[in-house]
Amino acid sequence: MRYVFLLSLFIFSLNLTAQNCRGPMNPRAFQSQLQQLRSLPQEAARFRTAMQQFEPFCLSSAQVYQVCQILGQDAYRIDFAYASYPRITDPQNFYDVYDSFQLFSSAFRLHDLVVGNMAVELVPIPQPLPQPQPVPLPEPVCEVSAQDMNEIKSLVKSATFKDSMEKQAQMMIKSKQCFRADQIVEILSVLTYDDSKLAVAKYAFDYCIDTQNYYRVVNSFTFKSYKDDLTRFIEARN
């Protein structure tokens, strides 16, 4: 063992027995608790859980060693081993716990705390750094660019017949989805027949991002009958 020579420093004459505990821990229950500790991702959480889970029980030196192996940092191991010492069932074997430390100086520190009965403060437990809050991703902007508008009007114009122009306009509106009222007016200007314009204007209402400005679409019609028809449609939707 790396620290076996510390046995020479250990006071075998100490007649200490486990105290302030309800009794030894069932080996199967102990292994189950170890498995639970291993499943915790953060060392600080492992330390807190170990202090809570094993505090009521008497532990052997070998069991304290196994817990210390899981705790990670020597600071956690020192504090757990020191807190467990009054409940150790075999204090004459406590030097075995020293082998769980990463640093030679940590074994000496625990030796001074437990065996030497020196008034040394416990190693401060490092506080976990606060986790930064994830920065929310900006929502994609819903808009139709000027380049998109040129493409849409060009495709609508390329349709040969009235019905095909109307369907082409509706298809492009559905694909882009986020139109301003004035952009819908632009699309209507490409259509030839007023009844097609009215049908597209009604269809586009659900894809308009500023329906409060839909009066501009209404005013794009020349005849009052079409304006009134679209106005009634809008009022029914609001």
C-alpha cells in the first residue's frame, strides 16, 4: 500500500468502538447505495448523498474506503472519512482508508485529524460553478423578401389561363406564408380578372402577418361590389 508506513503513526492502543449508529449496514444494501452514488454525475451531489445515506450506519474501514473511491476529490474524501470515523467498527484498520487518496498530503491531513486529534479545520468543499443559462435561439424571421416577390409575380405571370394563374398565386402564397398586406396587393396586380383577385385576396388572409392593414388589399379593387365582398369576409374572420 502507498501509505502503509503510516501504520507506524497509528495508535493501536486506542480502544475506540463504533458509536452513535444503528448498527452495521447490510452488505447488499451497501452495494446498492454505492451503485446509486456512481450514477450521480456531479461529485458534489455524490458527497452530499453519501453523507446522508451512510450517516445512520456503522461502517467498516473497507466500506469507507469504497465510498471514498467514488467521491473523486480528496477534499470530499477527507471530510467523509473524518465524519465516518466515530462510527467505524474496526478503527485498527482505518489506515486502509488512506489508500483512497490521490495526494500523499491528504493522507497525512486525515491522519492528523483522526489519529493525532489535532484541531485542524476541515478542507473547504469547493462549490460547484453555476451553470450558465442556455441562450435561447432567436426565432426565425417570418418574411418574404423582395427577391421572393419578384419570383412569385414572375411565376404567376407565366401561367397561361385564368384558373392556372389563380392556383399558381395561391400555391406560392401557401409556400411562403408570411406576407405583408402591401405584398398581397402586388400579387393581385399581376392577376387579370377581378374574381380571381378576390379569391386570392380571401385565400391570402390567413398568410398575412399584418391583417390590421388588410384595408389596403380592399382598396386595391376598383369596383365597390368586390370591396364590399372582401370587407364582409374580413369582418367575419375577425
